[in-house]
Amino acid sequence: MKQKMKVTKTGRGRRREWMLGAGLIAYLIGLVIRIPLIRIIGDKGLGFFAPSMEIFALISTVLCYGISRAVAILVKYRVKRDMFKSARRVYRSALFFTLVFSVLATLFVFFFSEFIARTFILEYRGYLAIAAVAPAILLSGILGVMRGYLQGMGAMTPTVHSRILEKFIMLLASLLLAKAFFTYGEKVAALLRDSEYAAAYGAMGAAMGVSIACGIGVLHLLLIKLVYAGTFKQQLMGDSAKYVESNAQIISTFLSTALPYILCALLYNMNYLVDQRVFNYVMNKQERGGIRLAHWGIYYGKYSVIVGILAIVCTMAAVSGIPKIAQMYDKQEYGEVKYRIGSVSHNLAILSIPFAVWTAVLAKPMTGMLFTGDVNTAAKLLQSGSGVIVLFAFAYFLMSLMQRIRKIRVVILGGLAAFVIHLIFLFVLVSTTRLGIIAVALGLLVFWLVVCIAGVIGAVRYMQFSPDWIRSFGVTGIAAGLSGLAGMLLNKVMLAWAGNTATFLVCFVVCAFIYFVLMIVLKGIREDELEDMPGGRIVIALAEKVHLM
């Protein structure tokens, strides 16, 4: 057996991990928002909020990820060669291009919000939230360019702090405004005798909170840029480049660099928006339009939240390994690359597979503990689609690796194949069956399955990855399955008299205990692997006391 190498992380390595982890943390906060939000504005309110948030997420991801990433790469390249004037020109050209695009997008979304809601989403009252989120589109464009520029200039940590600050402001502002506007909407609903207006106004308040958070994010980055202004000025004076690139050269290079990242952002972030349109259309055709709004709110505000949070928690276990593996790949240390991919994959399997099993078997107490309203539909969604937890974790890890080793073609083609296949699958399934919202969850499962397969193919081809199917997946699956069976039986006994919270906590502890005992007995996990896992030392200590290790 190959001995595990202990790696001493440099400051740069820690920053890379923090940069990768910050994106997941920001996304995690965005999911957590929905738990109290759905209590305030209800399932229908989340149904109205979903399209506005996904329109914003789609456009802002293009701007904040695609364009920001391109700006950071181009600026960093020039800064390393003391081409500070060219770096500034990259920033200004990108800012001009982004402002033109984001202003047009903002105006279109704001003035055509009713058209978008009625035609593209098939939820007319959703136009209130769509119009409210329009300013955030413009602000997110400015944020993306500024973050990319500051990261390229070396000011990485402040931009990460800015991103997390923005999400916390979003959390507070969205909840406060959702409550205020929902209360106002109740009065409008009573006047117009239409209860959906309360949910629609509540969703509008939540969307306004997103715009406010982006505005504060821009102000924070302007402050950071002002702090670094003196340093940037000195760098400009020390520019040693023989020539400064023209605006035409800069824009051409910028567009060619940004395009792959923009395509990735589109392919991996338009699922929810397109799926809601397909779902609403088919439900209307089946004359079940009366339940579509609430069911989409359940899917978006309950199912997606739980599987998303657990998937991100699992994915965090792989974040620290991505930069190191990419660095070793560049050094052509393929043996170590193969070993480390296998190690990270094993850790992901150890976490994600039991989480997926336990989520399915404990779906009812989990949803009852966290949410109000229709929790039975949410539980059915979790029982059908909890496998997303495993697939997302592996897809994120493998596709992040492909991107880091400059095999972005794999990422783009994998995302394209996944989107097309899942869309066909969803339309056929929701049209030919009465599964309704369950079909949407299964469609999401298919999407991440195809992405995961593409990631495995890329890793096998370029990094000589060979999965340990027996230990990582076979043994782990058996241990997770047996622990889940015990949890399911205990859940059936306890739920009726102990309540949701007590049942979930007791069942979770029992499942975790049985799982780790089986993993140790079946040699599915070693002591050195436990040491690197959160809470692993506690498991080791307990295992030693009962003579399992």
C-alpha cells in the first residue's frame, strides 16, 4: 500500500483552497436563505421567487464567473510581466463591454418582466419578483469585473470576503423585505380577492433584497479598490513593458478567453429556469395547473435546499485536493496524481453515499423538522432524487479538475450533453406519466449523472484515473445501505410518537454509528483516512475503546 504523503500547505495553497471553498460557501448561504424564506412566503411564494432568482443567477453567473474569471486570468498574466498599463486596459475594456451587456439585460428584464413571466415562465404574477431583481443584474456585472481585476492584481482575500459579505447581506435583506412585502401583499390579496398576490409580493421583497446585497457588494469592492489605489498607481509607474496592447487586441483576447467560461456558466446554470418552463407547460396540458406553482416552490425551496446543502458539505471534502492534484499534473507526476484522485474520490464516496441513503430513508422527519406546509411532497422528492448528493459531489470534483488542467472542452461538452439528455428525459417523462414534480427531480438526477460520467471519462483519459469500485463504492454502499435499513425501521417505530426532530436526531446518530462500525469492520476506511475527515479523531478514539481499531 502506498504511504500517504503529508503535504505542508503554503500560504498560496491555502488561498487557492479558500478561493474554491468560498464559492461553495456563498452558494450554501444562498440555499440556506430558502429555509426561513419558505416559512415567510410559503410554497407558492417560492414558486414566484424561483424564476427571478434563476434569471439573476444565470446572468450573474455569466458575469461574475465567466467574465470575472477571464479578467482575472488576463490581468494576472500581464501583472507577472510588469505590463501594468495593459492590465489596466484589460480592466477598462472588460468593464465597458460588461456594462453595455448588463445594462441591456437589466433594461430588458425590468421593462419586459410581464412578458418574461407570462411567456417564458408561464407564471404571470412572477413579474413582480423578476422586475425587482433587474437592478441586481447590472450590479453583478460590475461586481464580476471588479473581482476579476482585484484577483488578477493579487488582492484575492478581500474579494472573497466581499463575496461572503454580499451573501450575508442578501440573507438579511431578503428575509426582512419578504416579510414586509408579504404583509402588504395580504392586504392587496384581500382587496382583489386573490390569495396569490400575498405570495407574489413576498417574492418581490425577497428579490429586492438580492439587489440591495449586490449594491452593497459594489460599494465594498470600491472601498477595497480605493485602499489599493496607491499600490496600483506605483505599479503603473513601474511598468517596464515595451508596448501597451491596443483596445482591439485586448477585446479580442478578452472575448476568446471569456467565451469558454461563459458557455460553462450557461450550461450548468440554466437547468432550473428551463425545467420550470417545461414543467409548467406540461402541467397546463394535463389540466393540473392548479398545483404547479406550489409544487415548484416545494421543489425549489425544500428538495433543492436539502440535497444542495448536503452535496456542498460533501464537496468541501474535495476542495483542498483540487489545486494540489492540478499542480502535480503540470509537473507530470502522474503516479501521485492517480493516487490522490483515488484518495479524494474515496473520501467523497465515504461522505456522499451514506448522506444520500440517510436522506432518502429519513426524508419525512427531516422535512417535517425544517419546513412547514406540504412536507409529504418534499419527502417524496427526497426519496426519489437524493442520489444527486453523490453525483453532484463527484461531478464538481472531476469537472473542477478538468478545468484546472485546461481541459475545459470536457467541461463544456459534458455540460452540453447533460443538458440535452436531461431535457429530453424530463419532457418525455413528465409528458407520458403523472409523476409531475417527481419527474423534474429525476431529470436533475440524470443531468448530474451525465456530467459525472463525462468527468470520469475525462479523468481516465487525461489523468489515468482508475476508480476503486470495490472499496470506495461496493463496501461503502453495503455499509450505507445496512445503516439506512436500520434507520428506516427505527424511523417507522419512532415517528408517530416521538415527533420529527427527536426521530431524525436519534435515527441519524444510530445510522452514523452503524455505518462507521461497518466501514471499520469491512476495511472500507483506514485510520489515516479518518484523521483527515471532520470528527474523524473522535471516531478513532471511540473505535479504539471498543477494540475495532
